[in-house]
Amino acid sequence: MRVAVLPRDQAALVITSAMAIAVRICSVANLALTIPLLFDALLSRGLSAALPIPLTILLVMLALSIVTALKPRPWLVGVFLAVGAIGAVVFQLSLLAADPGLNDDAFFLLNRPAISLVLVAVGAATWLAGLIWILIGFATSTLASVTVAIIATQPLRTGWGPILMVIFYVVAYSVLARIQALQRQRVPNFEELDAETRRHATEEVLRDRVSAAVHDTLLNDLAFVMNSPDALDERVVTRLREDLSILRGAEWLRTSAELTTVDDVDAELRNQVMMVVSEMQWRGLTVRVNGSGTAVRHLTVQASHAVIAATRACLENVLRHSGETTAEIDLSYGPEDVTIIIADEGSGFILESVPDDRLGVRQSIVNRITAVGGSVKIWSAPGAGTSIVMRVPTQLVEQEALDATA
Amino acid sequence: MPPRRRYLLQSAQSIDPISWFTGTNVPLACAALIVVYGFALIAGQWDASRAPVAQLVSVALAAGACVLVHLITRPMRPPIGWVVAGLVFSFVVAAVAVSALDYSGAPFALEFWWAPSAITLATASLAPYLTAPKLIVLGGSATGATVVIGLSLLDPFQDSWGILGSAVLIGYSPILGVLATVTFSYSIVSTMSRMLDSPSRNEVDGRAVLDEAANVVERVTLAQLSARAAPFLERIADAGVVSPEERSLAGQLARRIRDDLVTQSNVTWLELIAQQSRLVVIDPKRRARAMDDAQRTALRALLQAILDTAGTDSGSLLVELREAPDGATAVGVSLDIALPEGLRIMHLAPYLLALGTAVEDLRVDRHALGVTFRVAPEGEQR
């Protein structure tokens, strides 16, 4: 998840594009509103015979403006400008031929097609591109008026409409440009901040992983040294070296949530669990392993590492605190998760009374499993033993139970 | 909710508040255009006015409506509702009526009547702040009212145009303005919504982030924790024997590592920031961990902006997080800052607006700078 604010460049592009769309809609509406004006002007003067030519021009320009509004390709806008310029000239000349008085009484009608020439804009554009297109349109519109003035041998008259449209949109685009310039000065780069947050969050997870690893290796090894006999046997020395090697390599820090092949992961998980069990048995804890179901599940590498480490921590707790010499591991598979229950019948404890500074349960078990999307439930009471239920989601059911095929 | 319906319920400002905190220039630009355009056309038809001062008053009324929009859309003001927006349009329609009354009965060219354009510009001034339906209803009503007023008071004295032509002439500018504004608003909301709903292009390379973070943690955290114990255990493994002194040292090292682990596991991301500044964090339940990435980014940006502000006593910056009964987290940020209120709000506005997109119930005390907000319980977050 990221801050729900678009990067400034994207936001500026969207706003400028929206302005361009609004300009095109104005062009369409301008031509559409000109049709009733044309009817009113000609019919009220008894000039219905003069209607077909200007009406056809308006309809053609309207159709073209709708097309350019929907598909604002530069070449289409160019065609609209070319056809529209000719249309604007013929529109004015045909009406002036019907009634030269329209030049004085209804000039508002005469220059409507010329106004649509000003209202052109291509698609996603910067404010500068939008401004350039408006100015190109204004130049074309003025050219059409000049042509009319030459052909009709009248003084040049563009009317206020095109000029007002240009002024309005120049102001609008300038305000937009000013806003965007201020944005760049005042708005932080949320992209960078987001990336930094993600890095910090990852570091937080990794620090938890380091805590758990140090707890399970260094801290346990130091505890073992404190209580060890004077001479260490080969298995202890090997374990010390393995733990040191784990810490030095630190490859487990970079273990990502990527999927690996099901066989490798499951074999790894099974082998690792059995190694933990074997080690515990050597240290005096008898572990019985039960299971149900024969399905094959995908576990992420991260999840399988979490399961192994948490299982080790659970058994370590049984060995050190329960006063019991036996424990049970029960593995079962659900449709979407794997459940691991580690139970003992030892002295038990009151969960709420475990002080905050005891990291064995919180850090090595709960945080580890929840970090990979799993959940942990602990049932324990003094004298009634302890059961820890860890549930870890599987990513994909590769193969359902094969009992039937067997 | 279907996307199209959702697009109709948001304004350009609500979908992207950052773009419009400096956008209050838009209403001022519209006010200026009303004044310039109004005066120009009034001067052009000076003789048609029975009392030119009435025209000037109506220009002031219409421009004032846009200035009102400017004032009510200053950063951190609440969104504009129907009533306030209706009030703005009422001012402009009143300006139209005053102007029409003054021109009534005079030889006057409808196409040079400035007042309908005031409706256009007032609608444009509200473009970023109103939803498309509000713009259609209010802008459409104002346009209708303008046409009715114009036809009632001005049309009977026209001889160039029939009733249809007069109606189009009067409504021409407002119709174009409302259509353009509604298109503008809807286009921004729909496009930005789609971009925000699928921000995949903004994702960074997860592997690179992981490697970078792993390097930092390995270099600092792991190295610190294992600095003394690892060589000690290596020595023991090499020797294969343990002396009583070494047992004692193992106990000391174990206690120290345990203390370090406890300290480390209790530190949140917010406290890490506090360690690098004079920021004070009160977070006994470690609720900072309940915040998602977007909330963390937005709050971090705000805190950094405050700390970077000249005149801020960074030691007075206090962030307090408390668990609410419903599982949510109540967060309060307070500080002493020497900047005047206006400057302070403008300086912090983008950060507060960004924070507002990520949390709930953001409230800003404008006078004694304090910010409070709520982080929804896990599972209910946006």
C-alpha cells in the first residue's frame, strides 16, 4: 500500500488532459448551440431557402468535432482545422450572400464556426502543448476571417468570441502552469518516501529475524556453555560451529517469500524438522512425531524456515522449562494451511505472567509465525502442560491425498 | 459500488487534495476575469445602462462570489457542500438579476451582456471542489435562472432574435461553462481513480529493497549483537573445553545479549526516528506497528517537514499513540512552532493532506498546532 496521492508529474498530466477534454467539449457544444441560432436567424428573416448550405457545414463540423473529441489525434485535429477553416469561410459567405445585414445584426451567429477552430486540443498534453494548440486554432480562425473579408470585400471582423476564448484558456492554462510550478516547490516526493518506508518495514522484519536467530543460536549456545561439562564432545562442537556459520553467512536474512519447487521445500522442511527432533533427543528430550494426511503443499521458503525455527524454539522451551523429558509433534494439513501442534505434559505456565523481557515465546515463536502470515495459539496452565498450535498458510495445493490411488 | 457511480461522488480536490491546496488561485483568477470582462462590456454599452453603478455593483457581487470560493477552499477547510455552493451561485444569479434590471427596456444587444459569463466563471471557480452531479445541478439551475431572467427582462426589447435565439444567446456561455466544468471534474476523478486503484507501475523491485535492508541489518544489528559472543564461542569450539571463568563470561554475555534483544524488540519504527532527532514518542503499547506503509509514509513525511521547518523547537514535537477500545489507534501530534498560522498551514498543507488520504478523522488545531487522527484496527484498514 502506498500514500493515496499520485506523483506530481502524473497528476499534472491528468489535470492538463482534463482541461484539453473540456476544451473539446466546448467546441462540440458551440457548434450544437449554433444550429438553433441559425434556424432562428434565417427563419425569422424569411430566409429558409438559405438554410441548407450553412446547416450542412455546421453538421459536418459538428461530426468532425465529435470525432476529434473522442479521438484527439493530432492528424484528426489537423483535418478538423483544415475542413473547419474552409467551412467557416463558406458558412459566413453563404449567410452574407443571403442577407448582408446579418453582418451587423447577427455577427454572433456568423463567427461561431470560427470559434470552434480556436477550441482545439490534442490528447494527454502539457499546459504548454495545450496553449500552443489553442494559439494554432486562433491563427486558423483569424485566417478564415481574413479570407472572408477579402472575398466579401469587407473590413476584417473577427468578433470578440475567438479573442475571449483565447484569453480565457490562456488564463486557465497559465493558472494551471503556476499551480504545477508551486507544486514542484512545495510537495514532497512521496515516491521516495514510500520506497524508504518499505525499506524500513523490511528492516523491521529482518531485525526480528535477527533477534530470533541470535536467541536460538548465540543465546542457547551461551546457556549451554554455562552448564556444560569441562570437555565438549564432537556433536556440541559441531553445533557451535554450525551456529556461528549461520550467523556469519547471514543468507537466511535474504530469504525472500518467493516460491520454490514443492519437492525441495517439503523435503527441506521434513529433513530439518527431523534434524531438530534428533538433536533434541540427543539432548535428552524424546519427541514423538504424528501426522495426518499425505497431501503435498507448497510452503514459501520464508514460511518453512519460520516453522522449523519456531518448532526448535518450542522444543527448546520444553527441554528447559517443562521438567518433562517427552514431547509430541503433530502435523496436520488443512485445505489452506498446515498446522503444527507441539505438546508436553510438563509444569506449564500462566501465559499472562510471562514478563515482556522473555523473548522465547514472543519473539522466537509468535512473531516468527505471524510474520509469514500464520497464527499461534498457546494453551498452558500450571501443572497441566503446554500445547502450542501453529498454523501456517500454504500457497498452493499441489497434490491431494493419494490414499485412493494407492 | 460501480466505478462510474463512485466517480460521481468525488470532486477533483477530494481525489487529489495535493494538487489543489495551491489551486485556490483558480477562483481568484475567475474573479479577476469577471472584473475585466464585466467592465469592458459595461463600458462598451455604457449608454444602455440606466444606472451604471448598478452594473458595477453586480460585477462586484459576481466577483465577490468567486472570492468567497477562494476563502472557503483555503487549505484544511472542510469540503464544500450543497448549501455553501448554492450560496455562491445565489450571489451570481443575484448579480445577473441586478444587471438585467438595469438594462431592462434599454436598446441593448444580448450578445454583449456580460452577466451570463459570470455564471460560467463562477462554475469554473468551483470546478476542482464540487462533484460532477453538484456542478450539473447547481450550474444548470443557475443557467436556467439566467435564461429566465434574461428572457423576462431583456428579450421583449430585442428585434434581431426570436425567443429561441435569445434563449441560446443568454444561455450560450453558461451552458458551455457548465459542460466544460463537469467534463473537467469527471475526467480528473475517473482518470485518477483508475491510476490510484492500480498503482503497479509505482512498485519498486522487492529483491533490491530486501538486499539493501539485509545489508543494513547485517552490518549493524547482527554485528552489534554478535560482536563479543561469536569470537568467544569460536574460541570455545576450537579449544573443545570450558573453564569456570568461561562459564562465568558466557553468563555475562548471555545477560547482555538478552537485554539487547529485549530493547530491540520493543523499538518501533517511530522510536527509531525519535532516536535520530529530538522527537518525543509515547507509545507504551507499540501501536506504531499497527500502522500500514501508507500511514507510516504520510506521518513520517509530516514529522520530517515539521522538524525541517525553521523556527520549530524539535524538542517540543510530541507524538502520542493510544489504543482505543475498538482496537483502533488514536494518534496525537503536537509541537510549538514560531511560524504565523497562514504560513504554517500552507507549509504543512501537502503533508497534512497526504496524511488525510491514509488515516481517519484527521483533525488539525489551526491555532496551537496539534494534529489528531485515528488508525483503524487491523482488518478494517483502507
